[in-house]
Amino acid sequence: MANKKLLVSRVIEWSGLGLLARQLRQPNLIIYNFHRIRSEEILNSQFDENVFGITAGQLERLLKTLLTYAEPIGEEEIYNHITHRRPLTRRSFAVTFDDGYSDFYEVVWPLLRSLNIKPILFISTEAVTSRKLWWWDQIAYIVKHSPLRTWTWEGRKFHLPEESGKLILSLQRSYKTDVDFGNSKSMITLATQLGVTLFAEKNDSDQILTWDQIRILISEGVTVGAHSHRHDIFSKMTLEDQRQDLEQCLSILMQQLGVRPKSLAWPVGGYPHFTSGSVEIAKSLGFEMIYSFETGANSLNSVNPYNIKRVNGNNHPVVACAEMAFPEIFQQYKSLPTIGEH
């Protein structure tokens, strides 16, 4: 898929269509989202390698390319544009980071600060508080540390470690849809079945931002938003559980940081991962801007504050430029959920 996107993007840019579209098409706001950035190539990580995006050098080249085409803005400009109709430049972009990995503090923020880019950092509070990594990293850790040579999941036999990556992806897909797969008990059960003591080496904490680091980031100009407490999939939760999760997230952020965030980004963030009921709960709790993910670009002057769209930022600079010209080609999720009140 990545190679196909790059090929299409090269055709768009090298043909001149990209430049023409950026000049003539309706102006837009593109928000590039990231999770983890590597200071160098990460090989054989004991956690989820798929959550790592581009390297720091690639991120620098990407941002410098974007700066030649568009104006970087932060949460304040987005809020003023939506709420007070303050105009933005014809081409604007913003940068967000989800979850709360420590490489944001160590690698990303020094680069963004040097380029005068004001990011929004969406924090999932349980991991920062408990010092335990998120479910996708736990799944990857369990599979990669299993002493078993084969294991059967959903009727398919996986050969380990040769097919560890395939098993990890299969388990992660199941987590997103299976209501019973996702609590701490089920993760312990999975570890037991695969013969693993979960995080026995106690080396996962340094992967996560600390509250002290987040306070420093805020003091230096980073905006913090909410990213739920447990980072569960809201579309598989009851409305009451969704409300309790967001209330706990808000309570911890206000207690630890002294700020009440305006913005919420849904965990995982695609349209299948939250419902119309989720949106109503978030609005009732006072969130003024809600962000989805891999849902495209936002048309200036018609940004929906409760569905601010974001694209995946982990792309080649040529892809990012083509995305700015034709964002609808690259969005993964096409329409808002019409799911009821689960």
C-alpha cells in the first residue's frame, strides 16, 4: 500500500498536477498525525514496531517540504478559525502526536521547536500514570517473547517466531472489535497461554512520557489534548463506560497539569472506532474540538469542530505534497459513523 501511494504521488507531482491543484483547488487545512518517531532505524524492538513512524531525519525533511507550501498553525489558530471565523492562509497545516511516547520529548519537540511548529500532544492518561504500555505494545511484547514454536489463533496455526508479525496484527485486529478482548485480565490470559510473564524485565516505563516531562513541554509551548484514559475502542464500549473513561482522563489531566483541554482525539480514530453517541458524550463533557484519524483534509471555512479530520503523517515528502493537493485520494475512512448508541 505504501509503495502504491508513493507511485501515485510521484505521478501527481512530476506531472505538475500537484502544483496546479494546490494553486486552483479549494483551500484546505491538513492535519498530519504521528505516534512515534525514531531517532534511528529501530530493528527488533521488543514492542510494536508498526507504531514507529518515519525517522527524525525523514520527519525533518517532510516538515521542511510542507513549510514551502503551507503555513503551520496550532490549536489556538484552529479554534479561532472555527469559533470566531478568523481567516487562515490558503494552505495551512498542523501537526499532532497521539498517545504519549517519550520520544516526543527526546526527539520530536526539539525539531518542531526549531521550525516554529506548535503541535498538539494528545495524552492517554492510564499509561502515563501506571507506567505500563498500551495494549498494542503489550500484544507485541507477549508474542515476541513467547517460547512456543507454534500457536493457534482463530483457527489458524502460526509458526513462531517466523510469523510473529502476522500473529501480532491478527491479535490487534481482534482487540479492536472483540468486546471481551481488551481488559487487563484477557491480556494476562494471553500472556499465560503464550508462556510469557508480562513485562518481567520492567523496561517499558522509559517508553512513556512522565508527568514532569509533559509539564515542561507545556511550559515550552506544547498544547496538550485528551486521548482517553485507557485508549480502548469506543465503538465497542457502552455509553456509560465511554463517559467514565473520558471523565477519568479529564480528571487526571486537570489534577496533574492544571489544564482542561479543549481538544479530544479518539483512540485509533477512524470512523469505525467511535459512534455518534461517543460524540454526544464528548460534547456534553465540554470538549470543543474532536479529532478523527485517517479521514482526510478539512475545507477551510467549513471545518466541523466535532470531526476535525487528520491524515497519517508517516509518509514520504512527495506523498505529503500530493496529499495536500488531492487529500481525498489518500483518506482511509470516507464517512462519519451512523452507528447508534452502543
